[in-house]
Amino acid sequence: MYAEVIVDIAHSDVDKIFDYACGEEISAGMRVAVPFGRGVTTGFVMRTKEKTDVPTEKLKSVLRADETPALTEEALQLADRIALRYRVPMALVLRLFLPAEMRTGKVSEKTHTVYVLGDDYTPAPRAQKQWQILSFLKENGETAGTVLKEMFGAAALKALEAAGAVKAEARRIFRDPYRGIGKLQPPKILTPAQRAALDAIEGTEKTVTLLHGVTGSGKTEIYLDLIADRLAKGQTAIFLVPEISLTPQMLSQLRARFGERAAILHSGLSAGERFDEWERLRVGGARIAIGARSAVFAPVSDVGIIVIDEEHDGSYSSESAPRYNTFDIAYLRARYHKCKLVLGSATPSVETYRRAKDGEFALVELPDRINARPMPKVCIADMRREVRRGNATAFSSMLREKLASCLAEGNQAILFLNRRGFAQTAICRDCGYVAKCKNCDVALTYHSDENRLKCHYCEARYKMPSACPECGGHRFGYVGMGTQRIVHDLQKLYPSARILRMDVDTTRGKEGHLRILKQFSEHNADILVGTQMVAKGHDFPSVTLVGILDADMGLHIPDYRSGERTFQLVTQVAGRSGRAQAPGEVVLQTYSPENYILRFAASYDYAGFYAHEIAMREAMMFPPFSKIVRVLATGDDEKETLAALKETFEELQKIYVKAPEKFLFFNKMHAPIKRIRNKFRYQVLMRLKDPSVLKEIYAAVAAVKQRDVLVYIEENPESLS
Ligand code: ADP
Ligand code: ZN
């Protein structure tokens, strides 16, 4: 027999099948050790066959193999499609399906010793402990050595073992990172609205359902019931959430419902724990894979349902090669298993909502919170007026008043700062005017090195005005303060308030943000100041006030999705307020109070937002009416990077010249951030009217010889920096 093997070396030169001779025990999906070049390397068996074209004298043999396949038939099929779609070496694709720990071989299986009865043997009449051990084993079957030693002492056990009366055997055990958390609890009874939504999901013939439910509408409970139903049928489930949502709260809720049948894969686990959770899914007792993006590759078979919660979240696009899209993989798996794929969100992405509206996905809506709890009231604070009144702080008078009474009542507040966008956007502090590109209708970015405003989509450059072109005012520049400054100012205003700060700087380390969240949820702080991290999923019952300090900032980042992102963020942050009995409030501070995105967000009007946004996208020909494709070249050496990009550009140009009508934009340029971590960055940016040319683009890029420069493709990238 012969095995077709992919060697675990991610290089295009060896990205092909190598044949090896093998025995009958080898099957597809197995991890094997094979002679390669002058050494031995790890590989994976893609297929086995009876014949080979490799001449006998050249043929080498498989040296070793695991006992069971690491990759299922489904994984191999899926890998084929991914490699073809994204044009990446198969070795790189296969790695998606395996925990890194398995490849590096740094983690070993954990075992413990158990004792079983051995040969017949009669202990001396006075060896009471020995008699006890034997009768214990007769009654209870195999028992852990640690237990026997504790009950009867090590000496008696040793004597029995020496006589052959008992035998020691190694048994595999799985590290369980969540032992003891979440006591098993009965499920909640669904409300009529939840039941109707569940029935609608079960009732549709379509593979994909979008569950669009406001924050606090009880979507999670619906997912859990769907999953429970599939488990009862003997199937498995995959439940995906953004990494940041994998809070202890969420995990204990899942363990409470599913106990050890749930395996949880996330970056906070130790290597050994992650490996064991993966193994529990593959061969052990776990039947639900819960995790962030990469859990979409979980080694479960007979999948009965896949859920992607917070489907709009940017973390579902991977940022390292291969740059897969989680939805695409989930969809392929759902089709393979003929099961449902449920996408859930309070603020679905415009693209997803459009597909649901168009009838490609089923659309199920939950417009109200559980038990008719009201949505928190959103008050808009006009920061232009504050500036005019001489208030130069980051806090409007409205926010200060509400904060004071919130603290006086012993409640908690969250202040949210959208720091992501603030640095480079030019805005007028008097009238709220934001410099935008004439061609693209996206905010311009200020480049201090040239003292110019630039459009990241079409390369147009503009002079940096000294006064506001709209109102002539001289307060034209940047606004925005860091979280640190906010905390400092806040402490001065409320000296006795206990304030926590949560941002990338305060959450370093494995448990960084969990520590802060715990402190806040135990009410050991009154105000939580933070960036995006505070927006998602948290359920703090005592929070009755949310302040959004600079709602504009995200609105003007140079990205066609900035409106959509702002709508999502404002809705998500607002959703943290008033989740329990006490009603919640939100203060939204802005320099553009008439902005439609903020208006729709303040009134929780997703439909209004969507109608406006989709019309704008169509008029401007942005996705989903086009596709933005970026080919990025990054490398240590500037000349080489540029050369690689030029070569790629020339290949791509052939496609462009053949059918320019399929393109809305096509050019090569510096990436907006010219160097990241000492790597130079050049790009070809394209906006495709007709995405059918994508295949050719992938092929062209794959054909470019990769030197020490990495050239890769991004589709509708999360960020164009
Ligand atoms: P969403 O995921 O839609 O934001 P959650 O699933 O977090 O909403 O539910 C919001 C709150 O309502 C949670 O505290 C949850 O425990 C509670 N809840 C959900 N379903 C029910 C139900 N059927 N009966 C009682 N409480 C429920
Ligand atoms: Zn432009």
C-alpha cells in the first residue's frame, strides 16, 4: 500500500503530495513520521492507494504513525477546499485542524495509575489490609492507586503487587480546566417569544438562520435549547463566540447546562489543557465545542448544529495565514453535516442582514427584551454647546449630573471611550465638520509626516486646512483623550469614587481583563472606564448608567464600515445599562448630534439604520455592492518588499487590462501604515465590481515567487491600516 503524504513544512516549494510505502494499518488522516531530505519529518496522510508512479528504488517508507487518525474525512475534504479557495500551502491549512501542542509535541498525554485484580492469591491471615484491598477491588473494579494508598496504605498495595495479586495499569486522564465551576442546573422555561423564535429556526428549510434579537432578548437561552436538542439526538454542536465573550460568567452558564459534555477552547488555557479539551472532543466524552474563531475547526463528527454568536464581530476574520472567514468554514461544515447554522446578533452586519432580507438566510427577529424590560433611554449630549459654554473637559454637564446621582444611589457606571479612531481624524470642535474625501465619502486621515490629509481608499491628498472649511472656526484639529487622562480627571471630580480602567495597557497578561471584570462585578468599584473591551456581552446588574464619551470618533475612521461599527458599538455599550430591575440610562456625547447613525442608535432603530446604510453603500458602490481586495506585501527589506509587490502588481494588471469594467478601483501604493513591527508594507488595492475575478487574483498572487517577502490577499479587510 502507498500513502499520499503532505509534509508539515509550510513552504510553497514542498506544497505537494509525496508518496510513501506503508502497511495496512495506515489510513487517511493519520499523522506519520517520514524520511524527508536528509532527516525525518512529520506529515499527514491525505489518502492511501494501491499503486504509485514513484519508481521502487526512490520510494521510501512511512516510519511511524499514530494509532488513530488526527484528521477526519471531513477535515481532509474541508482542507482541500480551503487550500484551493485561499491558495495557501496545504501544510498551513492542516494546522488549522490541529492544536499547536500536537504539532510541536511539547505536550504529552497525562495518565494516572489504576489497579486491577491479578492472579489468584491468598494473603497471610493476619494481613488484614491486603484482604481489604482485594475485596474492595472485587466490589468496585479498577481503582486509582492514589485512592487505594490513602485508604489502605502503600505497603499493603506494594506487597500485593509484588505477589501478582494486583496489577498496575496506566489510564489516560484529561486535564479539566473548568472542574467544579458551574453546578448543573435545569434549563429556563422559554418565554412565548423565545419559543416562537426557536420554532421558526427549526421550521426553516434554509441552512442559515439569522437570529436578530435586541440585547437582553434571551438569544443565549435559545442557542442552548437548540444544542441540548441535538445532544439528545446523539449529535454534537459547535458554539462560537468572540474571544472577549469567553468570560467566567459565560463559561459557568454553559457548564451549568451541559457539564462535562462541553469542551472549551480558548487562548487563556494552558497548552496541556487546550490539548486535552481538543482530545476530549475527538475521542473523549465532550460533545459541544465552545470557543472563539478557531473552534470552528473542532474535531467533532456528526455535527447537529453550529451557532455563531455576535456574528458581526470583527474577530471572526482571522488575521494570520490562512486568512479564513469563520462563516465560510462554518457554512461548509453545516452543508457537509446537513445541519443548521444559526447566526445571532443584536446588530447584524449589513452584509448578513442583506442576505437575510434577500431570502438567502432565514430571518428570525426578537424585538423585545426578556420580561418586557425596557431598553435604556439614550440622551444625546451636544458637545459643541459644551465647548461654547467653556467646558473643556471630556464630560458634558448632563453626564456629570447623571453620574453624581448614579453614584449617590450606590449604583455603578461604565464610561466608554472609543479610542480606536481618535488619533488621526481632523474635526472642527465648533461645528463638528469632519474632513472627508470628495470621491469616497470616507473620513480623511491626517499624516503628520507630510502635513496632509489622505484618503485611504483612492489616494487623493488634501491640504490640511488651518481653519474649518465649513464654519471658518479655528478649532480645527483632533479631539479625543486617552483613558488614563479620563480616569485622572474623573477622580478629581469624584474623589471618593472607586474607578477602574480597562484597556490594552491594564489588561496585559493571561487573566488581566478577567481580574478587572471580577472586581467590577463584585461591586468593588463604582465606575469602569474602558475601550471596546467593556462593550461586549457583560451582564452587570448594578450598572444603571453608561456614558459614551466620544461617539463621533469611531464614526470618522477612514473605513466604509465606520458607520456600521459605530452603530454596533453604541448599541452594544448601551445594552450594558439597566439589565436588572433598575432602569438604565445612556448619555451619548457627540459633536454631530444630527448624525443619522447616532440618531438610529439612540432610538434602537436597526431597520432605519439599515435602510439608510444600504442605500448609501449602493450609491457609493461599497460592499456588499462591491468587494474590496487588498494584496499586501510585507518584508524586512524595503527594496525587496517593493520588488515583490511590483511583480505581483504586474501579474494583477494583466487581469485588470483584460476586463477593466470589472474593477471600480485598481492601484498599487504604500500601505497607510508604512511599517509595522519593522516590516515594510506595500499594497495593491482593488475594489471589484464583479467578484468573479477573485479566482484569477488568487491564482496570480499564488504564482508570484515568495522570497523573504510575505504577499497575501485580504477580502473586505477589517482594517485598511
Ligand atoms: P441576549 O443574549 O439576547 O443579549 P441573554 O441571553 O443574555 O440575552 O438574556 C438576558 C437575560 O435574560 C439573562 O439574564 C438571562 O438569564 C435572562 N433570561 C433569558 N431567557 C430567560 C427566560 N426564558 N426566563 C427568564 N429569564 C431569562
Ligand atoms: Zn477617496
